[in-house]
Amino acid sequence: MSEPEAAKPSLIERLRAQQATHRDRSKFVRLGFIIVGFTVLLGGIAMLVLPGPALAVIPIGLAILSLEFAWAARLLEVAIEKAEQAKQSAKETTRAQRIIVAVAVVLGVAAIGVAIAVWGIPHWVPVVGGWPE
């Protein structure tokens, strides 16, 4: 949040405009937003340890809650700014860095393939349709 207000992503500006119109809604609608927001946020937090897109769901929950709570708006702004920084950092990678990452991924996949070929698939790994006989 150290950047000037003019440099903020347009998403933050749109959320602030939505906050202003949200205050005119009825108490029941606002309560519904709070319930849905906490449900989505808690679901996203659970997805940090369970399968699911936690890094997509948590900001959605924060966006819903930011209509009511300043703390959620602050957390969402920080998350959006960090995402913008990560996006910029990814754009600034060199060709050599991209090649190194690609080679590392290919070597990792090859290592898994070799391990399966040498030691076989462990019995504790679930196989769809059961083990072939």
C-alpha cells in the first residue's frame, strides 16, 4: 500500500465503488453477504490443506467480505498488490531462467517415471478401476 493511489489496480477502484453502493442495501442482504463471504473464505482456507483452488477462492471470499469490513478490504488490497508484483516479476524473467525451470520440470517428471519403472507403483497408491491382474 506504499504506492500512490493513482497506481492502484483498477480492481481495487471498482471494489471501492461497489462498497459505496453496498451500504444502501438492506440489512438482510448485507447479512447474506457476510455469511456467504465467511463461508467462501473458510472454504478457501480449508483448501490450503485439502484439494482445491485455495489461492483463487480466498481472494473471492475477501472481496465479498470487503464490502462490509475494512480489515478484509485491507487484506484484499495487499493480496492484489502482491499478485501484481508477482506478475511483473514473472514478466521480467530471462530466457535462461525459463529454460532452467523447464529443464528442471522435465527432469522431475523423468525421475518419477524412472522411479516407477524401477520400483513399480506402490500398493498404497489408489488406481482407478483397481489393479490389473
